[in-house]
Amino acid sequence: MNPTLSRRLTKILETRYDKEHLLAIENLSTFYGENNLEARRNLRGQIEKKSIETNQSFLQVLLQVQKHLDEVEENVNQMKHCCTEMNSKLNTTRDLSGRLLQQAEQLNQQRKKNEIQQEIAIQFLKRFQLSEEEEESLKKVEVDADFFKVLDRVSQIHNDCKLLLRTQHQKAGLEMMDMMIMIQETAYGKLYKWVRGECNRFQDSLTPDIPPMLKDAIQALKDRPGLLNHCLDSIATSRSKTIVHGFLQALTVGQGGSRAIELFAHDPLRYVGDMLAWIHQSTASEAEFIHSLVSSSSSSQFSDGKSTQHDARRVLNSILEGVFRPFRVRLSQVLSDLPNSVLLFKLSNLLDFYSRTIVKLTGEKETVSSALLECKTETLKVFYSSLKDYGEKLQRNPPPPPSTLVPPHQFYEAINQMVSLFYSNLNTHISQYFKYSSLKLVSYLSHP
């Protein structure tokens, strides 16, 4: 390689450029094209031309800025002139308003005297009369929250009228009291009709929603026990039809994706157990429904007082009374077709368990508890009758003794049956509450 060329290349490669040089070279590349002799000769002129164009652009921008600043200055001068005029007008207005304020103070004192007298009259009328809006709330077709507020207001006015009877305004007190009594009776009559209409909607679903206004209406009707009892009877009637229909539907068609209960009629224990489980579930949901309807608080179930507890359980028993008719019919069919004593014994345990569970919700000595007790008694009667028939059959036709003198198979059959009964009794979930008489079982099975 040529030494001269080598030295030049080495010098170029060893040269280090700062950022300014690199930026200048980058800007030069934007307008410097092919590197030839003519381009190198014209490079200085191109750079000067580019500088002139940049300065002209900057000058145009500065001219625009100066123009905008002139406009701002003009606007500021106009604002200053407006402020001066406003200040002059404010001074004039201040002088005029001083005299007006003096006159206003005199009128204000007179107004306060009139307002005191007016307020006394307004407060008297407000305390002992209903406003037009309140009267309209009582006349509306629909019952809403305003209706109950006005009803409470009428009761308050009625009580306040008693205070007037202790003063010299007895005549006014009696007239207002009679007026409030008439308004109360009209309002309670309207509320009673509205509740009866709302109760008819409870037939549409097994788990109906309680409108908030209906619960308030039931609470309001507690001041009229006669009307309340009629409304609760209507609720019981409508819910009873729904529950009976739902029970029959669960038996024949099925509910909630589950199969019909009667499909398991070949399995008596499951058949009766499914029916009792459905009744228990419905009892719990209906008890919660009635409690939400008649309770005045969110406290524990049936704890709002003896009257509320009695009303709730009375309605609950009326609702469930119709379910036990088809249940008892089907239980009787099961008992008539079931000769197995062990299954009868398990059915009696099952009935006793659900009886104790359901009675906690419905109360003792009520319709539902009596129906469950009758079913349990009938099952025990059939159970002991089955044991008795089995023993009498062995006594009428005793098996001949085998040649080996070992006990006959009937003996082992009776022993196995006795063991199954005792085992079922010991392992039942209600054995701690109800123990069948072991001696009675042994006498029925071992006496023959």
C-alpha cells in the first residue's frame, strides 16, 4: 500500500469528533448530495444560503410574536378602561345603596314582627292539620312510603289533640280529634284492601319476594287486629294453595331439575324421606317468609312478642295444613304395602326425627304437630301390629323340630330381625330423644 495513503487513512481513523462536529456533519448531510469536485466548490455557498433561509424563518416567527404581543397590549388597555368605568359606577352605586339599606333595615324589623305572628299560626296548623300534599298521599290509588308517613302523622295529631283537651281549647281539640279518627278509619280501610290485593300475588311462586311496602302495611295494621287477622288469613289461603300445588308437582313431575319423588315409590324409606324433606324445607322457607312479613325487626325468629309469635305460627300451620292430606294418603299406601318390620321401624324413626325438627318451627299443640304425631302413631301401630302378626303366625304354625335338634330357621330369622331393630334404634339420629321399649320389642319377637 502507498505509504502516503496509509498515513492519511490512519490519521482519519484516529481522529475523534465531539458532538458539535457530528451534529454539523449530520445537518450538512441533509442538503449535501454527491461528493464531487463541483459539490465541494459550491459547499460554502450552500452553507451560507442555508443560514440565510434559517435566519429569515426565525425573523418571520419573531414578527408573528411581536404582532400577538401588540394585540395583548391593546386588550390590556381596553380592560383597564373597562375597570375604570366599573369602579366609577360602583362608587355611585355604593352611595345609593346606603340609603336603600337604611330603608331595608326598617322594613326588615317590621317583617320579623309579622313573621313571628305568622309562624305561630303556621306551627299550630302544621301540628294539628294535614297539609294538601299529605291529604293527596292518602287519596292516591297506590300505597307508598308517603302513605305510611302520613298515617303515622295522623296518629300523632290524634295524640296531640288530647293535650288541647287539658286547656281552654277543648272544643277545637274534640273537633280535630273526630276529624283524625275519620281519616284514620278511611286510611286503614284503603290499606286493608291494598294488602288483600297484594296477597293474591303470593300464589305465583314457591319463594315469593316481599314488597317493602307490604311489610310496612302489616306493621301498620297491627293497630287494627281485626283487619290484620283477615289479611293474614288471606296470606295463609294463597300460600297454602301454592305449597300444595308445589308438593304435588314435586311428587309427580319434579322441581329444580330433580326427579319426581314418586319415581322412588319402590323404595319406601327414600320415598317417605323425600316427602318429609320437601315438607321440612317448605316449612323452613315459609317460616322465614312469615317472620319477614310480620316481624318488626331483624331479630331472631318469632321473638317480637307473644302476639306476633302466635300470629306467625297460626299462619304457618294454616299454610302447611293442606300438604299433609296428600302426604297421609301416600303414607297409608306405603304402610299397607310394607310387611317388613325393620323398614317400618326406620320409617317411625324418620317420622319422629322430622316431627321434632318441624315442630320447632310450627310450635307444639298445633295443626302440623298433631298431623305429624298422628302419622308417627299410625306407623308405630302398623309396626307393632306387624311384629304381633309375625309372632301369632309362629304360634299358630310352629315349625317342626329338626332331627338334629338345632333351632329352626324361623328362630334365626327372628333373632336377625331383633338385631336389625336394635341396631337401627341405636344408630338412629334421634335415639337420644326417643327410645323404643326394648322389653316390648323383645316380648313381640321372643315370646313365640
